[in-house]
Amino acid sequence: EVDIHKIRPEYVESFLFQDKLMLSTWIVVRIDGCHFHRFSDIHKFEKPNDEKALKLMNACAAALLEEFQDITFAYGVSDEFSFVVKKESKFYERQPSAIVSTMVSFFSTMYISKWNEFFPETELNYPPSFDGRAVCYPSSKILRDYLSWRQVDCHINNQYNTCFWMLVDSVKSKREAQNYLKGTQTQEKNDLLARNGIDYNALPDIFRRGSSIFRDKENKTLMEVNCAEDSRKKIVIEHCNIIDDDFWDSHPWILG
Ligand code: ATP
Ligand code: ATP
Ligand code: MG
Ligand code: MG
Ligand code: MG
Ligand code: MG
């Protein structure tokens, strides 16, 4: 028979593996909706881009920046968001499981609680969930390469999806549209869109460039914005090019 009073806490706890993300590196936590292909179907998202759904994602991400001061930048597209945690951060002693689980859980509950604000006419059929992972980036160059990769991905997917749904809307079945687009290059896709009266570059920035969220440098604090007794900076959402130097040159405080 087991005498539970003989189980020493040190013994049980000695099995714990204390993981720690490398010091002095930027931590990127990327979250992604679980099975959003299905979730977007069931909730009748507009294809290829439902703007309300993107704005809901942005609102949740902005709430995360409000809540966790160590997040300095966020980039989002489709059902994913990448959060950049500043390199000096001591958040949860840099334990990845604590950081990722807290952010994912906060984001998921925000998504559900803000749903009605963005989809007043659509009932939430079931509560969605998100997964997350943390990766360390040791230099601002590599961190920027990561963010550039996500923005390039946004463009490639958006261009493909815009063609795909245009074909599906006009004549083709989903499978025919898929076969038709197989192996086509960027220029061919732009030409295809142009022939059908769609100027890709005239599509809204939020679709083509995704969403970047960060704190305003201007000392326009929340105190002035909404009279809270608070010195936190205002959070802004932009749909800009984050691949070229221009953005980072004009926002040097983000990567500090
Ligand atoms: P997984 O669980 O592996 O992430 P998934 O079904 O979520 O699977 P993703 O690769 O993450 O697959 O793709 C997300 C899908 O969600 C997109 O392919 C798209 O169908 C849909 N989706 C997400 N956001 C939007 C949106 N704003 N408008 C329209 N569709 C969207
Ligand atoms: P942390 O964010 O570090 O986990 P915490 O405030 O959640 O901080 P815990 O050590 O997790 O601290 O303790 C949870 C606390 O929540 C308890 O100390 C208790 O005050 C409260 N609590 C949780 N569940 C109940 C419950 N069923 N009834 C009353 N109080 C509860
Ligand atoms: Mg996933
Ligand atoms: Mg997903
Ligand atoms: Mg995704
Ligand atoms: Mg607790």
C-alpha cells in the first residue's frame, strides 16, 4: 500500500524539465487557428478574404499587446499571428511552455469574447482553438528575415486564392480551378486576373500585406486617448510593407 505522506515534493518535481529560451534573443510566438479551413466554412467566411475575420484576429492580437508589455510587434495573416517578444524579456523566466500556453489561451478567449462584435449576424457554432510555438531569433536581421518570409507567404497565398476563387466563381469546379493553376507563375496569375478585370495591386492592403501591430512612438499615451491613468503607448494597426528597410528605419524603437 502506498503511503502518500512519503512522497516528497522534491522527488516528484525532480522529473520536471525546466526548459528556457535562449537569453538575449527575440522570441517569436506564432499562433495558428486549428482546422480553420473547416471553421471558416461553417461560419461562412467570405472567400478568398473575409475582412471581418481578419479584423477580429487583429483585435485579439492588439489585446495581447495591451496585456503583455514585452510584446513589441505582431504580424498577422489568415488564421495566424506572430508575436515578437523583446530580447531582454524575463517573461515567465523565458519558459516556452508557460509563454506559449498563456498567449494561446489569452488569444483564444479573446477571439470568442469578441466574436459578436465582428460577426453580429453569425452565431458561433463552436469555440475555435489555436496552437502555438516559440522560436528564438538571435539577430534583428534573422528576425526580419522571418517576418519577411511570413509577408511573402501572405502575398503568394493571397494571389493564389484570389485566382482560385475567381475561377470557381466563374466556371470551374474547385478541382478544375486547382488543376488550372498548377505550376503557374506570378506573372501568369496576374495576367489571368487582369484578363478577368481584377487588378491585383488594387486589392485592399489588408489582404495583400497582412496586418502589423505595434506601439506608436508618439507620446500619445493611453491617458490622452481614453483618459486611463496609464502611460502605455497607443497601439496601431497598419497594412504596410515590412520587407523593405523603410518601415524599420522609420520605426527604430520596435526592435530597439
Ligand atoms: P491547421 O489546423 O493545420 O492549421 P487549417 O485548416 O487551419 O489547418 P491553415 O493552413 O492554417 O489550415 O489555413 C487556414 C485556412 O482558414 C485558410 O486556408 C482559409 O481557408 C481559412 N481562413 C482563415 N482566415 C480566413 C479569412 N479571413 N477569410 C477566409 N478564409 C480564411
Ligand atoms: P498564477 O497566474 O501565477 O497562476 P494565481 O493567482 O492563478 O497566479 P495559483 O497558485 O494558480 O495563483 O492559485 C490559484 C488561486 O485561485 C488560489 O489561490 C485561489 O485563490 C483561487 N482559486 C482557484 N480555484 C478556486 C476555487 N475553486 N475556489 C476558490 N478560489 C479558487
Ligand atoms: Mg496549425
Ligand atoms: Mg490553421
Ligand atoms: Mg494558417
Ligand atoms: Mg494560477
